[in-house]
Amino acid sequence: MKLIVTGGAGFIGSHFVEKAVASGHEVTILDDFNDFYDPAIKRANIVPLQDAVRIVELDIRDAERVKTVVAETKPDAIVHLAARAGVRPSIQQPELYIDTNIKGTFNLLEAARLAQVPRFISASSSSVYGVLKTAPFREDMCLNQTISPYAATKLAAEQLCSNYSYLYGLRCISLRFFTVYGPRQRPDLAIHSFTKAIYEGRSIRQFGDGSTRRDYTYIDDIVQGMEACLGYEGPLCDVFNLGENETTTLGTLITSIETALQRKAQIEVLPEQPGDVPLTYADISKARALLAYQPHTKIHEGIPRFVDWFLHSLSRP
């Protein structure tokens, strides 16, 4: 299968590309290597892949270049992971998030339509569920309020996918990821930033009293669900939760990192942040039934694996 993977040099993207190449797929990575975090990290992610894939440095906001590359590549599927990520930065720069996450997705969908690409798989987010009180969250729940520009752009991108599926027969699958972690996780995300701070003896910032809960999902489990979508032949437009179907409090997460590092955290307690949701919790029964999705790595196994990767990374150039 010939694939275009946008954001393929990032955390989730590089893991998916590794698996896709190992499975015999021909992959073209589109990535703009922007400075949201150190571009050198993203370039390092794909060093082991550089002889096995085509890499195109491209901003998905550039509609004409997107159309040209998609037309030249003629992929069997586009796996769209490129996005401006993060709730808090989206509140500071909403226009950038709208341009990248909505207009960029539109550019890719339009390029897919023109090139007659049959399949479009895109990354959405658990943040689209907002502050729903009923949990776990199901894909068929009514989503009538998001609480950050990031979440709004992800929900809008899902709706654009549904438009293109209905109007043009493009198979579109939106995947709502729940707090993905594991080796190569972005340095700004909580597990990575907490681990680094505790290791270095610096204080960590805990927003709220530590009772917020997240459904933390190990990267290998996410990739398994993504790969299953390459062969999915269900409804032409569909949405799936990819999570672990378990929740962990922020306080418990910090304790798990302390245990794995064998170091005590210095915690600076701060007020809760606007846009942060109190709970994420995935109902994965639909993905289990239709994608044979089966997450295996629980948080008590995943955190030590991440910490082990982090410690080994310190000795690498």
C-alpha cells in the first residue's frame, strides 16, 4: 500500500511510519519541521527511516504544494497526523491553530479529492468531548461544547472529513486519541516534562489538586488501532476512540514516575488552567468490535518503559 503520512516525523507519526515500513507499505512523509518544539528532535526521530521512506518538507497550509505532492504520489491512503497541538498554546494563538488544523485539513482533503485518493485517516482528539459529565465517552455522544480552540479545530476537521465522505465518496476515518505517551513523546507533554524535571531535581508544576483524570494510552496500542484502519471497510465515514479504557489521576501519575525514577518530585501546586478538561475516559467497545483494537499496555507498565527510554536517551548524542 502506498501511504502519505503528514506529521510523519513527530512522536505518533514516526512510530506509525516505522510500523508501516515494517509491514511493507511504501511511505512518503510530509512534515514542516516547525519550531513548536525543537525540530532536531523530529529530524532525529526519522534518521532510522530516511533510507526507507520519501521525506517532503512541506507546510500543509500551502494548498498548491499539497495538491502537487498528493497528485505526484498517488497514494492509496493519506494518514493525516500533522497539526498544531496542545490546548494551552491554542488559547494564545487561536488563528494559527485554525489555519493549520482546519485549513490544512481542508487542503489535504481537497488534494485527495482531486487525485482520487480512496482513503483518508486523520487524528482527532479526546478534547472534542469537552466537559461531558457522562463517562466513559462514546463516539455517538452529542458534542455541543468544546472548551479550547484546539478542541474546536479538531471537531471542525472531523466535520470536514464527513463532508468529503458524503459529497465525494472519500472513505474518511477520524481517530480520537486519548493522551498518547511512550518513547519519543513530545517534550512539552506532562509525562515527559515531569520525568525530566524530577530527574534533574527541578520542581514540577501541578495544575489543580491532582484529582484530574486522564485515559493514558501507550503508543504501541495507538499504532495498532491506526494500522487496522488501513483495511477497514465499514461505513464510508466513521469515528473511533483509541484509548486504554482506564483513567489515572494526575497525583497517581506523578507517583508512578517517582517510583520508576526512584526520585521524589518537588511539586509546585498551581490553579487549574483554562481549557483543561477534568476527565478523559474512552469507551473503546466500537474500536474493539470493528477494528479488533486491543490495548495491552497499562499505565503501571507503560511509565517504567517510558522512563527507561528517557534514561537511555540521556546517553545518546
